[in-house]
Amino acid sequence: MKVILTKDVEGWGTIGDIIEVKRGFARNYLIPKGFALEATESHIKHVQEILKQKSRKLEREKAKAEELAKQIDGLEIEIKKSVGTTGKLFGSVTTSDIAEVLKEKGFEVERKKIMLKNPIKNIGSYNIVIRLHPQVSATIKVHVTPENM
């Protein structure tokens, strides 16, 4: 039986793929779970239309991400934190702190998009990559300074 996938199914294919499966697998698993539709002409057109809409949405998101990347690429921000006598921070600078400072400057960036491997625990300047879209990223410079300066 030929079915068209409406969702990605590991080991079988991705959305929009037309695959040949056994009738029982299609009727008892793929179709009831919403992973596939029977490969009729109308279902194929329906899934292709969904893919076109998804593609247009991704292009709009990419354009927005590119515009934001132009604005924040090379931006320098300063974060003040209290420091011990050895120069280590009390606490650390996290993605939430960076997102908050960016928001204060007028840039709406989700903290999940800030690529920080480990929280910053020392004073200094750090280059931080912000992945705004799978194909678009920007780099900002974060200066961590003592609070009492």
C-alpha cells in the first residue's frame, strides 16, 4: 500500500515522502497515529500545499533572523557582577543574563539561541555566538566587569 508521510518517521522517511508499506502497518499504525495518509491524488496535493506553506514560513523566519543578525553582529555589551578577591565571580553569567541585557538594548533574543557552552565565571571579554536560525548566526562581545568599578 502506498502512503504519503505527514510527519517524519524514523527509518521510513520525512514529511511528503511517498512510501510503500504493508497494508496492516499503514492501517493499524501509520494512519491512526497521524504519521501518514493513503497516497491518493488529493492527499498528495494537500501534503504538498502544507510543505509549500512551511517553506514560505521558514523563508520569512530566515529573513527576520538575517535582519536581526545585521543589527547585533559585533555588538558589545557589558555585564557587571560582584567579584571576590581572587577575581572570580560570585555566581556566573548565564544565557539568561545575556538575553536580559540584549532585551534592555531593544533586541529580542531567546536564551536558547545563545551558544554558551559553560556559564562565564571570570572577569574578561568573551565572544558569544548567537544562532538566530539554523543558517544564520551573529557574534557579540560580552565584557564581564566588577560591580564596584
